[in-house]
Amino acid sequence: MVVSVKNDTRLTSSQSFLCAGFAGLFSKTVTSPLEVVKIKSQVGTFHGKGGFLQTFIVIYQNEGLRGFWKGNMVSCLRLFPYTAVHLTTYKNIVHLHMDELGFISQWRAILAGGLAGVAAALLTYPLEVAETRLIVQNCRQRTYIGAAHTISKIYRNEGLPALYRGFSLTVLGAVPFSVGCYAVYMNLDKLWQEPSFRFTPLQNFINGCIAAGVAQTLSYPFETVKRKMQAQSSRLPHFGGVDVHFSGTMDCFMQVIRNKGVPSLWNGLTANMIKIVPYFGLLFTCCEMCKQVCLYRNGYIVSPLSYQPTPGVDQSLGPNELEEVRRYWKNRNFGSRESPFGNRW
């Protein structure tokens, strides 16, 4: 199975980046309560002892509504450098493995995504640690205030290694994550009983949700242990709220299994699964809306609320090429004659 890696060439690189960034900010903010519940359950704070719904109630009773958006600002701040590094690394790896027709095998594309994710995580990992610490703490009895304060305090009190504690699990977790994605995409044509090039946008959205669900479930134990390692600190009350104490990665796995059982490695999975559909739905919708606004501004469509192409505009031209054509027609003296591209030109 092969896939063609194509971007919408009608958008500039900055427009593509901003579309993805804004969509990510919006979807992260809306689904933040589910992320907070998931991370508290993974770490093992007292909030997550009673299950999914009870965790919501306990957080609200102890911290109020703002408790559901703890760490969201850091998460959004992390999104832009993460997205930039991920997209750049992914494109470079993919282009190295493309054939002369612009195609790449499915497993190579997924591997490229995994490697790009690791590279992006390496750069932004301190922000992820800060996000975990902010979420785990009680916002009415704060130890940390904001991203910069959190990172600087961790660095001063615990040293640089604390800002990368658990990073190896990001690398290890990329393996089952990539395998899960590959297994799903290899069987999509069997699921829909038709070839992948005929999939509708709705089918592709469902495919993405299924792939995310399977991949995240397989890699979830690694993320659970990673969150515990990020949260634990002897300098915090109750060691950061972690439900087991450990001295390293393997010891954390062993302590969790010995004291909490194997199923506890998937604590918070319910919140994570529920989050997938609204997160990717909002991500896709917002990205498409931003894309339409940019296409309208670039002159490719007649309205930001419609996909109808602008009459006479070659949709294969890039934004810079189209701008050159626009200038050409504006500079020519046609008297009363109109531009062949309509009134917008």
C-alpha cells in the first residue's frame, strides 16, 4: 500500500502553519477538561480514585471550573514549536523516501511521522513536563505559576535532567503507536470494501479516529509511566501526588504492576477515548475553515463560506504565481475591458 503525500499548494507555508496552529489551539482548549482528567488518572492523584465521572466531580469540588483548564496555556504554547518541528522533520524524511512520482509506502510514511514526533517532543519536552506539574497541583494551593516559573523552578531545584525525565518513554512509545497506525491503515480498504483513493472526507475522519484510538491504546502504558515520572518530585507535597514511588523507568513499571495491577497502566483511557472524536472533529473543522479564509484571500474561491472556485483562476498555480498574474492584469491598460478573473481582480 502506498500513499501520496500532497499539500494544498494554493496556501503559503505560513498559512498552512497558522491554519494547523489555530485549529490545534481551539481543539486543545475545548477538550482540556478531558485531558486534565486523563493526566490526573494517569499520575494517580486522589482525584482519579473513583473513576471517570467521579474525577470530574472531585476536581470541580476542590478546584472549581478553572481546574479543568490548568496547564492549557502551556499546552497551547507548546503547540507551535512542536507543529513547526514536526512538519519540517516529517517533510524532510518523506522527501528522502519518495519515488519519482511523489509516492511513499504506507509504513515509511508512518515511520516518518513517528520520527518527526520524537524530534518535536525532544525540543518541547520541558513544556510537557511543566504542563504535567501544573495539572497535577491544586490550583488553589499553587507551587508553580505559569510555564516560565515552572521550568525555572524545576531547573533550580531538581536540575536539567528533571526537565527530560521520562523522555525515553516517548521514544519507546512511538513503536507501538506506529504499529497501531500501520495496522489500521493497512486494513481500511477491507473495512470500507473499497480502495483508499475513493474515501470521502467523512471516511477519512473516521479512519483517523480509529487509527488514533488503536495507536494510543497500544502506547498508553508508556505515557502513563511517563506522566508519573514527570510529576514525581521529592520537593513537592506528597511527591507530586503520584500513587507509587520509584527510582527509575523500569522500577516505575514494576511498582505500578506490583501495587496497582496491570490494568492501572491504562488509567484515564476512558477520558482519552472520549476526547478523540471531538478533538479531531474540531481540529479538522477549524483547519478547513481557516483554509477557506486563506484561499479566499489568495483569490482561489469566490467566498470563504464556499468551495466554488473563482472563475478563470488556474487552481494549479501557487500563491506567488497567482499574485504575479494579478499584477500583470492590473498593470496592463485595457481601457474599459475587465480582467478575465472577475471584479476581485
